[in-house]
Amino acid sequence: MATMYPDVLPDSIVSDPRRRAEVDVYRTLANSLPARCDVLYSVGWLSLDGVSDGEADFVVLDPDRGLLVIEVKGGIKVWRDGGGQWWSESHGHHVNDIKDPVRQAMSSKHQLVRKLKTLPGLRDQWIPAAHAVILPAVSDSGQDMGPDAPRSIFAFAPDMGDLGNKIFEIWDYQGSGKSLGQKNADTARKFLAPSFELSPKWGQMLGAAEQEIVRLTETQFNVFEAIGRNRRIAVYGGAGTGKTLLAIEKARRSAAQGLRTLFTCFNRPLRDELARKIGESEFLEILTFHQVCAQYAKESGLNEKLGGNYDEYPKILNEALGIIGPKYDVVIVDEAQDFYQQGNNATVDGATDWIAVLELCLDGPGIFNVFLDSNQLVYGGEIVLPDETTVWELTENLRNSRQIHGLARRMYSGSIFGTAGPTGPEPVLVQFDDGDFDMLLDRLVQELSRIEQTVDVDQTVVLVSNRSLLNRILESKVGGRFTSTPEVSHSRLVKMDTIARFKGLESSAVLLIGMGDFAESLEAAYVGVTRARTVLTIIGQRSDIEFIRTAK
């Protein structure tokens, strides 16, 4: 049995009558090809210049033969008229003109070979390739359909009973007699296949499935298909919907293809965490926006213009680009709503549009992906996206327990925002007297002791609503129990940070502290609550607790 990617088709595809033929072919290929073959369904790819962009219904990889690109057409009758136009008659006897399936398969084959030849491991390798057309509900035509459409490259309804052998006949008809080899087949598969499965390394970032391979949800499946086919894409989603997970995968794959990739975010702690989790490579840079600006300024001789006024950084970056030019093939922006909050109203020439100036870092047409939170209650206002941007939404919270999601949902307004998370304990709300700092410290120690009975120290974080309160706690009589630096895995100290700095990160247990801030900052409450995967305790003054209880 062949290895299938994905190994299970999403329900939305299986139940779609327009994909009936593809689903039939998927199932038949799975059962009729040998285990050495990889079968990839619905494959798309982008190139730097746009010339080699393409997609295919199926790609089959066989180390003994090479790659085979397959185009599938449904309908009970498919034919080509005297003028070269192709037609299809559906099961409901509706007749429609269709694209030339032979030309589609042949073009995709050539585009894919060109794209694979850009990969570091395949640049100097011979890639034997063939193309085929499968018409699973059409009787054998018994004749060629044109000089470029010989019967020998088609599989018809009678062939579906032994499709594997028919595939090999098509392959051998066009074959060069050379093999692809296991190493080259693996390289091609790793480039084309991972859209459907994420490795445990990335699963550890989500935490909820730390002992299992993280599987893409059906919504993520559709979004990642779109990411692979669009140069400009914006992915919206509430907290915990997997935006950063998809951004990481896009960055990793782009770099693996030898594309010069910039993965940027606003928050320094998030950047540092991503760099530790992913690791940097020859083709991947992970930088905050300010680090991007500083790097360009240094390389262009504008270092003296850098200072404490960060609002000037976009202008400096724009000026530096005019001196040394762009250098990236792919730019990925995570937590992009933070960039829009900095100011997205100026013209591109003014270069205070943070997102627009990042797009200028692309060398050529490039690939530009942004991932941002869709909570309109917190991040309201108009968001201006680059021209020709395709918009997709993630609608399932995969990070938080159902109880935490229920609390966060009351602070959210936007698209549908459901949960696929596990059941967990109810969030705990603890109140202290207004302004009584000593009582706050007592409640903090008590709640930490309770949490530590069930959650390891390195899976717990204390998040404080503002910097001055954090410093006050660290300097207090209990401050020795905490650290505000991330490198604490070797110690028994509990991590402590501000909510703002911890944005984009998460922890199994979060102890959230406010001192009258939450009622004044919905963003602080929303971000803080959604950092917790399973255990959440909120300590606050009366106004904080009342706000959390009554948030709608």
C-alpha cells in the first residue's frame, strides 16, 4: 500500500461532489501502488519569478522510476472536439467546457521539475518525470485523442480495477529508463508533502499534544493549501488557532528550498523563543522588526540614525533599502496586528507603514505572508493589506482548554471562534483589597503553592499587567522565587514577565496579576488569559475580578 499525503482526506473534500473523481482516484492509488511509492494529493508550489508556479491533482514519487504528475477529470464522458476544445458531461448530464487535461499535466510536470531543481539536494540531479490523465468514470476511448494525447498516457474506468499496473505502464511508456533514487525521492517528498503533517518539534510549541505528532485540522489543511498557492496571503485567527504554527512551517519549508527567508515579529521574547525552537539556518533569519531595521541601517551606513525613537525606524529601513536594495525571497510576519497598532495610516513613501516597508524587503515578486489576530474588540480599526492579498481565517482554538476558551471568547468579537481543546479545570479568580500590595504577595504565594502540586515549575509563568508592578514584585520579599529571564530550565525559579512581552507565547499554567489594569485594557486581559493552555489563575483587585467575571 502506498504512503498517502494526507493519510486521511478531510471531510470537506470527501463530501464535495465536485471532488468525487479525485476521491475515487485517491483511494484507488492508495490500495494499488506498492509501499515504496509516495502519493501526494492536491500539490501546489510557488517560484521566485512566477514562471514555475504550479499545481497538480496528484504527484506520485517512485524511487525506481521518478515522478508522475496526474491530472484527474470527472464526468461520465470526456472528449476533444475538432477545434481542440475539451468537454465533459457530468453525472447529471450537464455538458461543460474544461481545460485541456493533457496540457495541464504536462505543464505541471515541467514546472515541478524546474522547481525541484532549485532545491539544494536536487540541483545537479537527473529527475525522470512523466505525466498522466485519469478519467475514472469514462469508458476507454480505444484511440488517441490527438498527437499530444496518445491513449497510452490515459487511464479509464476499466483500468481502475488494476490502477497500479496501469500507472506503471504509463510511466514506462514515457520513461527514460533511469531511476530517481531513494535519496532524491525523499528530498522531493519532504518539499511537497509536509503540508499535512507537522513534526513533534513544532508540536512541543503547542503543548496540548506534546506526546503526539500534531495534525492539521481541516481548516488548517485548507489554509495551508492556500499558503502554498498564493504569493500574498493574510491568515486571521483568534488566540490559539495555530497561526504561529503555520507561520513556522512556512518559514521552515521556504528556507529548506533555498529561499532567503525573513521571519519577523514585533515582540523580542517571541523572537527569542522562535529562534530557540526552530534554530536558524543559512537561508532563514528570525528577527524583530527593529532588528531588521537595525541590520539594514548598519549594512547601508545609516547606523548613526538609529536611536531611541522607534517611530523613525521604518523611515530608516526605507532609506536603507534605497541604498543597498532588498535581499529576501520570502517575508513572513507573525502577530502582524502589533505592527498595525504602531501606525498603518501613512503612505508607503513616508515609510511609517510598517507592513508596507517590510514588503519592500522582497527581491522581485517574492512571497509575503502575514498572520494576525482577528479579535475586533481588541484590534479594531481598518487594516490595510498589500494589493492582491488572499485572506483566510482559522476558526478553532487549539491551544486553550475549553474552560479557558470560554472565558476568552467573552472578550472576543470577530469571525466564528470555536474550540477543539481538551476539558480542563475552571479558571480560578482571586481578589485582594484595592492597593494592598502585601495581600497581593500573600495571594501570589498561596496560589503558586497550589499550582505547583500539579504543574512543573518550568511549565508555569506569572504574567503581570505592567512593568512597574513586575519590578515591585521582583524587589519584594518574595522576589527571590522568580526570574524575569527565560533561561531558567536549570533552576526552580518561576518565570515572571509582563503580559505585553509574553504575547505570542504560552505556558501550561499561567498566573495572571492585575492591579486595576484589566478593566482599562481589554487587550491585556485577552492576551493574558489566552497564554494559558490548561491552568489559569487570575489575581486582581475588585475592578479586575469584576471585569473578568462580567466580560461579554
